[in-house]
Amino acid sequence: MKKSPILLSLLFPAIMGYSQTLTAGKTEGDSLLLVKIEKAGKYGFTDTSGKVVIAPVYDAIAPFHNGLAAVKKNKKYGFLLVDGKTSSLKYDSAWMKEGRYPMVKLNGKTGMLDNKGKELVSPKYDDVAGLRDGYVSVFLDGKYGVVNSKGKMILQPEYEHLGFVTNGSMLVYIGGKCGRADLEKGKVVMTPYEKVGPFRDGMAWVRQEKKFGFINIKGELVIPLVYDWVGNFNEGMVAVATDRKYGFINKANQVVIAQKYDKAYTYSKGRGLIRLNGRIGYVDKDGNESWPEAAAALPQEPAEGTLNK
């Protein structure tokens, strides 16, 4: 995670000393046109009619982004809202990360504010990443943690690496081991495996040395690492493959539909989607196949690691 630079761009000499027209996002889909003004070395804004809407009391003002602008006053930094209100002007620096995330620094530590100028993440971390799917990753003393969109700590900063957020969960790595974190419940299931899939139907695939098996919600290996490829469980069934032949097994690792297909996909509504000799069809638990003229569109491969790579 890259360190965010301290905002000294607030002291932008290129725009000091003259007015500048800015568009400040008030709400999504709504904007307010403001004109920057300078009076006696202080900065504020008027509307396009010349009416002062934000008094010129600031030593420096950055452009508005998403309804917020970083400001400096009396050697302290914070954020200005389009209605003239400010966040606490108590920080050593303030900047807008990626044009969306209001960041602050205090006593050498980084934090993040929400879109109302209130602290979302207290400035006590070495770095803070942008909000992704309602979650913020924080970095402290070489370790990563997660905070939710309400500022609640979900995962303490103790992990060596974090994966991407997918459906409210993410991979976490510590001590050379991989686990799956349920961010909605704040629970982590650690495993000795190199990668762990999402929990579906109470089961999650795991991978070790290019072989796949399944664990339950307790982290117990209930289906051994014998498959070259696996999908995700649904309706108690999952597609698996060995030697490039695909079929379906149940949670007891019993073969329900033999591995004889060129590809197998999700099992849904009592039948599995299959491909054989260029044709797309369905097969039920009794092995009865159907080959309709127009089968369902093939699902995309899962984005996270179920391919035999």
C-alpha cells in the first residue's frame, strides 16, 4: 500500500491571487457553481451572482470534490462543505485521495473522513485505503485491518495481506496461512491452505499445491484435496473435475453425476448445467440429460481462484 503524500498542494501558488470558477458537488446529480474569491490574503467563495456564500477566512482552499474541499486556517487543516460548514480544523494536513476520499494526517498518522466531514477512521494509522464495497483497509506497523463504512473496526490490523472484498467477505493472510473473513459478522476462519474460496451452502473450497477440496464453516477439511478444479456448492451439489472431466458431487464427497462432461457449471433448480461435444444442456441427479435448443447463458468463471492454475 503506497503512502499518501501530505497535502502541501493546498499552498498552490499557481492559483493564489486570482479568482477561479469551480464546480462543487452538493449532492449526487446536483451541483453548485462557486467562484473562488480572495480578500486580504484570505479565500472564500461567492455564487455566480456575486453573493458571498463562504466567507473569505481561509488561508488556502483546494478545489471541491464530491462536496468537500480541503482548507487551511490558522496553520490547521480540515474540509469545507458547500454550505460553508467545516470539519474540525485540527489536522496537520488534509487532501482528497483519488478525488473521492477525504484524508487527514495528525501527529504523523493518517485517517479518513466521511462525506459529511466527520471522522470515519481516526488518524492513528500509517495509511488508510479508499472505501471499497463499504469497507476501508487500514495499515499499521506493517499489518492490515478493516473498518466498515460506519467507522467500526471489523478486523484488527494483524494481517500480512488482504484480498478483495467479494459479497461481504475477503481472503486474509497471516503467518503463511490463508483464511476467509466474513466482514458482516466480523468472523475469520483460518486454514493451513494457500487459498480459500467463498462459503456457499456452508462449504468453501480450499487449494493446496494445485489440488482442491472443501472445508466446512468450522474450517474442518470434509472433502479431501483431490480435485483439479471445483466450483461453489449450491443445493448441496458442486461441480468438480479431474483429468479435464467434469461432474457433480454432494457434501459427503459422493459422486452423484459422473465426471464425463467437457465442462460442468452451477447446480440449480434440481439440475446441473453441462457442456459436452460443443452442446450445452442439463443433467439431473438421476443422470437424465436434456439438450434444449437454447440453453441458459453460460456463467462466467468465478473471479477468485477456482481455475486449476
